Amino acid sequence: MRPVGRIATSDVPYGALRDAAIGVKDGKIVWLGTMADLPDQPERLASHVTKMNGEWVTPGLIDCHTHLVYGGQRAEEFARKLQGESYESIAASGGGILSSVNATRAASFDELLSSAMKRALFAMEQGVTTLEIKSGYGLDQETELKILRVAKRLGELLPITIHATCLAAHAIPPEYKTRRSDYVSWIIEELLPEVKKEDLASAVDVFCEKIAFSLEETELIFKAAQELGFSIKIHAEQLSSMGGTSLAARYQALSADHLEYVTESDVLALKDSGTVAVLLPGAFYFLRETQKPPFDLFRKHHVPIALATDFNPGTSPINSLPSIMNLACVLWRFTPEEALRGVTLHAAKALGLDAEIGSLEIGKNADFAFWQIETLAELAYYLNGCRCSGLVKNGIRINVRSN
């Protein structure tokens, strides 16, 4: 039993309980309420009793879209963007994703694990208990599998959940530049079966965009992935309107991500399929985009909106979910409550995990974060992020603060 003081259950608004406690047993939440309603002998209800210091408690934050495992960095491209060069132009000249591909191919497993570990530990300091990691900086058998094996090893070493996604359909590698169909066939016939065999990922993602994969190529990969038992995700409508969002909805994708150029018909398709809209304000900010996602349409049609860092070296080098909450509030006028829900309950749904995590409810996993703050709005207030004072994962307390 944890008498914690103040709890945000993730209901609307916040679902705040003051002078409250959480009962945890066998890694699950077994009781939740005010101290006034606490049973006379709480030790009979929970496995142990721990007193806290009146901190706020939220569900553990969930970063449902990251590219955390990569080699190198792309600061030089940042300077080119500041001079006005477009993302598409940089990609066409061999920069962009392909720059990270070359650096990641050259890095060893241990080098990638070491750098990814530092990034994951920082995310934990920012309140994260569940972290999605995509491949996509390999684009060949050896390196795609290397990235996913690094993600798997992170999950074995860290006391948080790592949720891996295969994004081999991130870009066409140079060696397949004139053989696009062969690359798609390689993903379908060779890579995905091996990923499934080694149980390295639970989902498959495709970057459906003019500079990446067509609708037809995306659908071929979707079909093959679903036949193998993978869940589906998509990068869609970031730079143009291509119909990728509606395609993903037809395949009942877990999420469609970016979505700056979606139409109302796309939004209705998401509503009908139950697909989550994952918005990425870090990439919007870093690329200095002007086309905002139509979040008013998502609200109007009750499409759940998740937020994520999209942490990557080229278009969103931001590894703090509270910072992302701030950007969503400042750039897009989200409320702090919407932002918190976007990195908890809706982010859990974007990973297909909302029955287990994402809100503080009896029967769900005891995954939560402690914050030494006066008001929950502070989580979205600081542009430089907000460090938590501790985490609980499956009922076990994790100290994430260094002395």
C-alpha cells in the first residue's frame, strides 16, 4: 500500500484524487482511493506498505514512437535546414535517413547498445515506464536484426517495457535504388519471417510518403505482416496527402503517426477502425513545419490522440515526453490534461497495451511515476522537461534520480 498524497488516474480532467493511496499486490493495482476510505489494515490488502512524501502520482509515461537505436548524429543537416534546405532535398542528396543508415551499419552491437542505454535511462528520468523502439536505420538483414536485437537486450537489462517495431520500410537503400520491388520483396519474404522467428518485434511500420514507400508498396507489406501475426503501424501524411492513413485504417492499424496532411475522410476512417492518431510535435517543431495536424477534427470525431517524442537524430532529437507535452500545448494549444492523456492512456492504446497500462485502475499493471510538483500542469510547463522522483514498474519501486 502506497499512501502517495495526490493521484492522477488519467480520467478527465486528470482524474485527480487528493490525500490518496494505491494498493499494489503481485504487480497489479488492487485498490485505489482516498485515505479516508482506506481499509483499517491495509497490509491485508497489499503486499507491503510504503509511505511517500505527498508527491503527485501519474501513470507511467509511454513513449509510443521512437527511433532510439542508431549510430552517429546529424548536426550538419541541422545547419543545412537552418539555411532553408528542405527535408526532401537533404534526403535526395544522400542525407536524411540514409546518413543514419550508414552510421548505424558501421556501429557494433555493443556501441549501439551503449548509446541506446544512455538514451533509455534519460527517458526513464523523464517518467517513462514503456518505450517503443523502431528499427529502420539498417535497411539490410544484418543491421535491421542488429537494431532489433539491441532493443530486445535493452528490455532484458532495464526494468521497463521495451516494445519493438520493425520499420525496414523506412527508406529505399542505395543498393536497391533501381530495384524498389526487389527491396519490398526482401522485406516480405526474408526479413519479416526472420524477425518473427526470433520474436524481435510485435509490430511492423511503413513510412508511406513520396520520398519513401507508395500506397501499393505499403499495402503489400501490410498484408505480409498481418499474415505473420504482426500488428500494423504507419508513418503517414507527414509531408503530403497520399491516403496512407485511410489505408492503415482499412487494415485496423494500431496507430497512424504524424498526420499533418490528413483529410476529414481520413479522420473518419481512423474513428471507424479504432486506430490511434499519434502526433509528433517534436518533428513539427524541428522541421519548422507550418502545416498543423487537424487536431480539432480528431477531437470532433473522438479519435484518440497520442503524443510521442519521435526521438531520432535527424528530425526530432528530443528525448523528453514532458518537453513534447509542452510543445503540444504551446504550438498546438493542447490543454495540459490532453497532453498527459496523450502520453499515458492514448499512448498505451497506440501500442495495443491499454488493457494493461496507461491509467491507474484496479486490475491494471502497477506502472506509475512520482513527481515532486505542486500541480500536474507543471508536467507540460517546463520546456526542458520534468524529472520524476521515482518510478514503479509492475509494483516494484525504481529509483531513477542520481545524487
